[in-house]
Amino acid sequence: MDLKNLRAFVEVVRQNGFTAAGKVLNATQSTVSKAVRALEDEVGVPLLDRLAQKKPRLTPIGEAVYARALRLLAERDDLLAEIAELRGLKRGVLRLGLPPVGSGILFAPLFAQFRKAYPGIDIRLVEQGSARLEEILRLGEIDFAASLLPVDEDFEAHEIRRDPLMTLVAADHPLARRKTICINDLRETPLILFESGFAQNRVIINACHRAGFEPTVAARSGQIDFLVELAAAGVGAAFLPRLLVESHARRGVVSLVLDEPGVDWRLALVWRKGAYLSDAARAWRALALAARFD
């Protein structure tokens, strides 16, 4: 089975279309389409429903092939990395995925320490929401991701920071005089969430579902300052871990402890279970596991 065809198929699914996949692969739409068609010919059945209205949709067999293709491509990257080191790689590469929320405060000192100890290592950084980083990590495109616990069973994780989630509301909100609230108190309040791809959304929405209601989402953004401004304007309730509340304080906004089981902000260093780790990656993991993130 041609790995190039598998890669084209995976990118069509990930990018929701042939044209977008071609841009990622630096190939024409026709080339990508031919690669997927060749894979389907080899398998003997269609893998994509091309008649879906908005985007190609996986067939049942396509879902099975997609899941296996992710593992095959990740294993291929592991093999190439191991071969490079066996040939005597002199300048290692560390591939990290960090979310925008909290990474500057927590990881900047560790970056400085790592660079001082290993100045020849090239650090390649991907910045996305934690949920998106988990997808990229599963593909083997990064060595580590910082994500919120809990994570899937195919990952190893080391918790580095636990903080209560704070609820930010306008000073004139009916809950503003409270010190703590539970998720059920927000049943009638619209929520201001991060944009798609942030694991914190999952934590909040799951808590609402456990409380027996579907939240109203008033707005989404990837910018912390904008979320705070929306809360100040009375659009709804936003959420931040406590370590970020003081640095993003704004007049007219109050922060309340969200006292709810299972909604603590638990940031962890995550890597694929059983995956090959380069010397650079092992050095970073050792440094991170020994560090204090108070």
C-alpha cells in the first residue's frame, strides 16, 4: 500500500476536501484525487462519499482505513526519525505543540533552560488549541503536546499544573456578588467559549451536560483579551484558569471560582504511548518532568 496515497487520503479527510488537501501537500487537486482513487482501487471499494453536499464523507470502510492510516503514517515518521539518529544526527529537532492559554507563563522559563542546556537543538513550535494539538500529535507530526486532562488512552500524560477554572462575568451580572458558583448556576447565562479546537470547551460543555442542560454559546474566540471584553460587555460568562485571571484583569469584570467536580484546568505534557522519542525529545521530557510549574 503506497504511503503517499495514504497520506493524500488522510489529508482529504483532515482538510475536508481535495483542494485544501492539495495546498497542504503542495500538489494539485487532480494529483490528490488520483492518489485517493488509486487507494480505493487497491482496496476495492469507495472510501469517500463524494456526493456529500458540503465535504467528502467517509464510508464505513473508509473510517477503518483512515484509523489505520493514521497509525501507519505515524509509524513511518518514527522509523525515519530513528534512522536519522542511527546515522549520527548532530543537530536534533524538538517538535512541540503548545496552546495559547497559559503556555507563555508556564513554558517560557523551561524553553530558556532547555536552550541553555542544548543550544544545537532546533525547536519547532506549533501553536493550536489543545484538542487540535492532540490530532496533530496522533499523526506523529509533533513529539509532545500540552493538553488538558483527561486525554485518550493512546497517550501518555504528565500533569504539570492544576488550577481552578474561574468564571468571568460583568460586574452587574446577577451572580457577580458570589464568591463561588457551580455550573448549574449558569443554566440561564450564555457562555463565551474559545474557538473550535480548544480542549477547555470540552470540559465546560461536558459539565453542562452532566448538570442536565445544553448551554447557549453566545460567542467564540481564540483571543483571551477579547473573551474578557465580551464578558465585560455583558455578552455572557467566560472562563479562564486562575493563573491567567490577574494578568487579564479588567475593570467591570469579576471572577468567580467555578466549584464543580471535574472542571479543574489540568494541563499536562502529552506524548504518544509507545512512540519513538528522539534524544532531543527525551531530554525535553526529562527536563519537564523534573520542573516545578508553580
